[in-house]
Amino acid sequence: MTNLKTALEIATATHPGMVRSHNEDCIAADGDAGLAVLADGMGGYNAGEVASGMAVALIKDELGKQLSGKKPEDLDEQKAELLITEHAARANAAIFDSAQKEPQYSGMGTTLVVALWHDNRISVGHVGDSRLYRLRDGKLSQVTRDHSLLQEQIDSGMITKAQARHSQNKNLVTRAVGIDPEVDTEVHSYPVLVGDIYLMCSDGLNDMVTDEDIELTLSSLAANLPLAAQQLVQQACDNGGRDNVSVILVRVAKDYPARTSLMDKLMAWFR
């Protein structure tokens, strides 16, 4: 059975960008638990920073604590998706309650992406327009679908993806964590392959850097994830950096099945 810490290579980077005075993005990753969390806060003053920080801290600490006592075979797809949904709901309740009690935090909220790697699969939950991408065999694909007015306009045929890049509605999300008493977290699971690179990012990256350039950067710097993460952030800043920009990169270095096959056990015994 492969340990998740050795199966996953993780690199992160975050920057306030070239316009904002402070960073309302928050990111965290736990290789032992196979967990990564990214949030992009919104709200007046420092409320967005508070919301994203609460979401990431609560999910990383509480979910990470639950996962630390589990064996890989204890976590199947259904359980993983349920854990993500439950902890997103807890974060939502905590942020919403704080906003109700503290006037300076009124209306604060955050986007959210939570990814959990288990049994050669990834379960991902998201709310808002922060994204998860996958690079496989040199080809980048967007895994999550934005919860935004812009995405609804694209889906309805009102505008094209090319036109969307120049739209004034880029930052209008239709779902966020902490805005309402309950949150609708979209959760799905997918099989992974050794060599896959997963990119979690705030919209400060994909608004400033095209998918084609993200693909090129990840493909050319695939052997050096920390450099790739820094380069993506730098590209966003070089292109204007109009928002905070954050990335989490996770490469699947080895298989991590929940159960070791008899053949694997025999091979290990003869080594």
C-alpha cells in the first residue's frame, strides 16, 4: 500500500497581485491526508480575508484530523464526498454565524475548492468560481464548472468563451460559502493516473492567464512543481495582476490503491 505522502507531490504559491493591498486568498495542503483546500474571500474591509481564512483553517484542521486516523481502505468515494460536503457545510455555518454577530463582517463570504485524493481517485467539492484543472498527457482540462453569472451566460449561449474573457461580469458568483445559512457544494469524484498534475487556483490566475498558457507552463515545468507554481503566479502578475492569485499544484507520482493486491504483496516479499 503506497503512503499518500510519497504518492503525491505538492507545491503552492500565493500573491496579492499588482493592484490589491492585501491577500484575501487562502490555501493549505496536507500531503499525509491527501487534502488540499483553496478559498478566495469576498467582503468589505478585511472580511474576505477572514472568510477565506476561516474556511481553509476549519476544513484543513477538522477534516485533516479525521483523515489522520483513517487507513486508505477506510475511505471510499462515497465517504470522501460526504466528508467534503459535511466540512464545507460546517465552514459555511461558522462564517455565516460570525457575519451575523460581527457588524464589520456582514456579508462576507468565500469561494471554495476542496480536493481529496484516495484509492487512485480524486474527490473534489467546489463553490463559486475558483477552479480545479487537470494536466494529463500534456493536455489541460478544466474539471470544475464555475458557479457564476458568466458561466450561466456561456451555458445559455448568450456569449462565447472568447467573449467571456472580456466580460464585465467576471466576479459575479452565484454561490459562495458563508453568505446564506446553508451552502450547496458541488462534489464529484474522478479516477487519477500516475503523472497527472492537478491545479487548484483562484480566478486571479485564470482571469489573467489563458488556459493555453497555463497548459504550456505546466507542461514545460512539469519536472519542477515549485517553479511551475511560482511561474504561474508571476505570469498573472506580469499580465496585470488585477486580483490576488493563488495556486496549488499536486502531481500523482505513484499509484495509491486502497488495498494492495496479492501480486504486489508477493513482489514486495521477494524484493
